[in-house]
Amino acid sequence: MSDDVKVKGPASYFPSIEKKYGQPIAHWLGVLAALNGKKHMEMVAHLKTAHQLGHGHANALVAYHLAQAGKS
């Protein structure tokens, strides 16, 4: 059995998001926290238009954010 734990789900995108956009995940979660009350796809659209994130990265961040808030 391997000691390496493979990250699954939306968090598996985090290393590439940080590398591509130059901001830590905490930054993006802060952006999403400011959008409290918006729907999933409204948050995705905001990240795509205001911050030029790709759809997959934006969707992963929103899915993780909502899951942490218990709103998945």
C-alpha cells in the first residue's frame, strides 16, 4: 500500500490553478466568499470574466467553496 494519498475531486486542480494564475487558493476562496448568495454558475461566470480563469478551474474552485460551506 502506498503512503502517497492521491487528492481527488475539485482540490486536485489546486496546484495547477496556483501555478497558472499566480495566486494561492486562499485568494480565490476569498473572492468567492465575497460573492455569497450567488448561484454556482454565477460564481463560475464571475471568475471567468473578471479574473480570466478557465471554465474547469473556475468550476473546481466554486464546487470546493460550496462544499466547504455545506451548500454543494
